[in-house]
Amino acid sequence: MGLFRRGTVANEDKAPAGGGGTLSVAESEELGQGAFQNNPWTNTKKRHSDLYESLASSVAQWRTATFMMMIFLAFSVGGNIYLAQSVKVQPYIVQVDRHGYALPVKMAEVADVDQRVIASQVGLFIFNSRIRVMERRAQIMFAEDSYRSVAAGSRAARRLDEYFNSAPPTQARYPVRVEVQTIIPFTAHTYQATWREFSDNPSHGGRPESYGGLFTIAVSPPDTFENLLTNPLGVYITDYDIRQDTVMN
């Protein structure tokens, strides 16, 4: 027993200072944490993980921002297209002073169209549709201008098609000169016109042919730039009826 006791005491004397020969749980965990943090392999792995996580987060944010910008761009393009299609041309009545400067007075309305303007449009239609020239390109221009005076899809447009199909202007064998004589209002929306046609056809003997017609008018202000150039005040013929006056011959 004495020997055993001495051995035990000897062992106790050799134990490290600071209290018992075993470490507590907290001390063990602290040592393990320190060893893990000081490990270069784990430190490198953590830095790479943080880097890729940051890159993935940035990519997600940029992707979201890109989708939002695409949505805003689609709305912007759609709005611009809608505005471009809804833009309408509004003619103005202007006054020109003695120095040649044009001063806008007000927007043109249907009531502002003078009867002389309507009569001029009717006379222009008669001239363009009835004249015949031997130069093909000039004749095509006259025919195209006559269509600009009639309302699209109206009875006047169909009558003009039938007239040109029955006697194509480009196939005329002799020139025809047109002389408009009178254009007067017949009703509120109808004008009566008379004119003569001079043909170089020898069978006519140099005598002019007299015609008369009733023309129904509608006023529709132009809504496109092309219509503004060809028909500024929007005076269109919707129907007409032409008869040859044999009495005046």
C-alpha cells in the first residue's frame, strides 16, 4: 500500500500545473475551433464558397433587372406605336399678310369649306377623269388624280372603275380636251356641272360634245399627311351621275 501511495503521489506531482490532468469540454471545443480556423484548406474552401455565392447573387440580381428593363421597353415600344398610329393631321386656316407671312387663324372645320372650294374639286375631277392625252405616263397621272377626288369604297369610286374599264384612258386613239362651263350648288350636298369635250376624232367633225352631271359631295378632314397633300380640306365625291346633253349639240 505504501508503495502504491507513493506512486500515486509521484504521478500527481508530474501533472501539469493549473489543475487536473484532463481538459474540460469547453476547452476541447475551443481548441478544435482554433485548429479548424487555422486550417489553410478550410479557409481556402470558405473563401471560394463566399466568392461563388456572391457571384450567384449578383447574377440573379442582374437577371431580374434585365427582365424588368425588357418589360419597360416593351411597354414603351407599344405606347410609341399606339401614339404613332393615333396621330391625326389637323389642317389650319391661315391668313397671308401683304409681306407673304402665313398666320394661323383656327383649325379647319367642315363648316369652313367654301362652296368655291367644292366647285373647284368637282371641276378638277371632271377634268382629270375625262381628259385624254397621247402620252401614256401623263394619262396615268390624270387617272390617278381623279381617284384622289372620290371617297374610297363609295359608289363614285365604283362608277369610276366601270368607266375606266369600259374605255381605258391609255388606249384612247385621239386626244380629248375638256372645258368646264358651270358648276353650281343643286342641293345642300349636291352640285350640278356642265362641260364640253373636244375630240380630234374625224368622225366628230370638230363638234364638241356637251355633258352634264350631278355630283354628291362629302367633307371629311384629312387624317394622314398623304391626304393632306392631295386633298387638304377633305372634299370628296361620293356619288355622281353623268349624262350627255344631246340638245346642246
